[in-house]
Amino acid sequence: MNAPMDNLRFGLAELAEDVKPVDLRDRTLKTSRRLGAQRAALTSALAVTLLAGAAGVALAVVDRGGSAPVAPGASASVTASPSLAPSPSAPPAAAFEPGTVYFVNGARSAKVDVYRLDIGDCDLSLPLKCGSTATEVRTIVQGGDSCSSNSVVVSPDGRHLAWVNGDENGTGGGLVGNLIIADLAGGNPRQVEPNVICGGGRALVWSADSASIHVRKMDDTAQGTVDAASGRYTAQPREQWEEAVATALGFRGTIGGGKLTVAKADGSDSRSISYTDPNGMDAIVVGVSADGRYAAAGVGSGDPSRQLGVAAVLDMATGKRVKFSVGTVDWVAFRPDGSMVVTVAGKPNSLYYLDATLKVTAEVTVPDTLADAQPLWHVAG
């Protein structure tokens, strides 16, 4: 006989007699629950990790904060946001918040159709591949000019639409008309202020809280702010108005004298780089990133009020054009968290979402309905 083995068998037999059936059942259930919980946690964490890797930093649309400005002459490298440990309880969908992109169709016709792009399901590829549908939210009857299509803007919260209705006879020269505000949820539009200028790269500028609109006028009051709720207009001195507009837009940019310059609302943190339009035409800055690092120069034209797209996105730290992996960018919307949404020349049916490191996080297929439409500069929340 093997004494050690006999002792083992005897000990196990005694242990089996001491354990009641209910004990075994309880222990089995507890073990099963524990293993199940561990598997669920691992599965959830893996899903969140995959989606976080695909989408990068969560795209917060309403928050208008931004990373710290890059000092002039600083390194051209862009540091990626630190990776956050995935929470098993966090829903994977929270990793990608696309906001809402609006399109305008019919810029040169008698009516202007405003569409909302509704992003649908995304697969789990890297980057994400997403479908979309186009929903018409408003039709604007345009007068004898392109005042409406040039001025239409959506509020940052995505609740209101504003535009300038030009004179039906075109007597305003396509530069002035009546300010109109409408709710995107429906209802009749309201005419709130006359003699508002509709020309320029940004004829109407919403405040960050969507409570008011900064406008310029073709009369002695020159410029001021319209309360969106009451429609009341308040004239402002030029410097005060310019500061309010710059605050709403973040950094402001100008092109002139062979230079492109960006600065904060109060004029501080100014930085300049060499830039002239490739065709020697007048051009304006159509957008600046929230931290002032990147500036988008519009396509130059004989009339700088009609900007048809982006000629270049420039790195203000290096003075060089930004090279995008997706191709030549011809439209860009900078977002408060440092990310951006772009379209690419030759790819009219795609929108690309890029994180703050310029890495593509998602590609959205745009329906053929919007093939001839232009996206607005702002991505609403």
C-alpha cells in the first residue's frame, strides 16, 4: 500500500462527508457569478479600449475650452492626449461624439435648402466607418441675390438658424438685408433687424452660449449685437464689437502684407507667419483652431466675401502647410477640443474626423443628396 496516497484518499473522504449538498450548490453559484462578472468586465473593457483607440479623444462639442496655446516658435510636434483607463461601466458609444454638420444647397438659386447630416451606425474598423442620412430642416426663399446662402449660420447649440434675407429686387447689391432667426425644431421664422450686412466671410457670428448674434449694419450704428430671444438690437463701439466677435470665435486671423496673423480676442498671443494666396488674390482666414495652433486660409478671389473653400491649413508654430494623411483638405471645421472635421478634394462623399494629433478617427459617408451642397463652417452640439 502507498501510505501517502491512502492518507490523501482518507482525507478527501472525510472532507466529502463534512460538506453538505447546499454548501456545494452555494459555492458553485458564487464561483459561477464571479467568473461571469470577470468575463463581462473584461469584454466591456476590451470593447471600450477598441472604440477609444478607434475614435481617439472623445469629441466634446458644446464645451468651448481648448488646450493651452502653442508659443510662437514652439516645436511642431502635437502631443496626443494621455490615454485614459477604460471604465467597464462606460458605454462604448460615448467614445465618438460626432456633433452635427449642416449643409447648404442652392447657393445661386431662388431657394436655399438647409440639411442636417444624421450619422448612423459605425463599424468597428480603425478608423470607424460610418453611414449617414440627410434631413432637410429648412428651405429659405432667396431674393435677387445670394445674401441668404452667404450668411446662413446654425447656433452652437444646434437649436437656431439665422440668415439675412436680401432685397427681392437685389437693390441691396447682395450685401444687406433683414436678419431672420428661426428655430430648427420648426415654427415660423422671425424678422428681427433691418439693414444687416450679409457679405463677408462671417457675416453673422453667434455667441458661444447661442444667446445672441453679432452683426454689422449698413447705417450709422455700424455694428452691434442682437438678442436671439427678444430680437432687440444693441449698438456697440467697434472695438467692443470686435472683441465680442473674437471671443465667440476664439482666436481671430487676418491675411495682409504677405503675412497670416492670429491673435486672441484681446489681441494678445499674436503670432505671424509668411503667407500669400497662391494665385495672388485677396484671401481671408476662414478658421482658427481653439488653441491658435492651426489656421485655415480661404481660397482667394476677386471678392473676399465669397470664399469657396480652404486653400491651406497652416501650422502657426512652424509656418508650414499641414499635410493630411487623407489628402488635400478643402474644408475644415475646428472643434473646441482640438479635433477637426474635414473634407478632401476629389472625395465629395466623405467627411473625415481627426483628433488633436491629426489622426483620422472616423470616416463618414455623405449621401448623394448632398453632392452639390456646401457644409457650414460650424459643427453644432
